[in-house]
Amino acid sequence: MIKTKNEMKIIEREHMRDGSGTVIQNEILSSLDMAKHARMFSTFTLKKGCSIGEHTHIKETEYYYILSGEGVVTEKDGDKLVKAGDIVITGDNESHAIRNDKDEDLIFMAIIILD
């Protein structure tokens, strides 16, 4: 199966997870296309001042792979700077948030695998 770029859904999400601004989600695969042990495969674009608010993952692991830009990830032990090439791993019963304070867009891939 091949899914073309034109078949991928672009979603503008206002205040995602009680975050700031509008987050642009490119849904690479919809939930209907996913294997039974996964529930998300998307890229996200955060413009300056935008964020995804803090949220907890239950019985799943989320991976953020930073494609371009820089951002700040908040985890239980504080804020951490992330940049292109970094990966953020948030496991079962862990929480995180991400924001962009820079002028350059922050773009990352997000994949959620069910535990």
C-alpha cells in the first residue's frame, strides 16, 4: 500500500492538551490505517509561542523525533531543550509537554505505540 501526501489529513488543533496557540498536525496514518499496537503516526508543527500542554500516557509510549527547529520539553524532572535529531521517549504513566519559544518552526514526528 502507498499513501500519497494528498491523502494525508492536515488538522489545525487549537490549544492542544490545553497548550497555547494552534498546532498543525499532519496525520501520516489515521487510526484506521494503524496496526493494532499503535495509535498515532503524525508530524506536528509548532510556530513560535505554540505548545502542546502537559498530558500523561497510560499503557502506551510516545516518541517525538525532532525533525527541525528547537523546543522545550517539560518532564517530571524539569524543562529540557531539544533540537533536530533528538528523540523524546515518554513511557507508561509518564507525562510531558512541548513548546516552541523560537522564531523558527518546531517540527517533529510523533508515534504512539500501545504497551
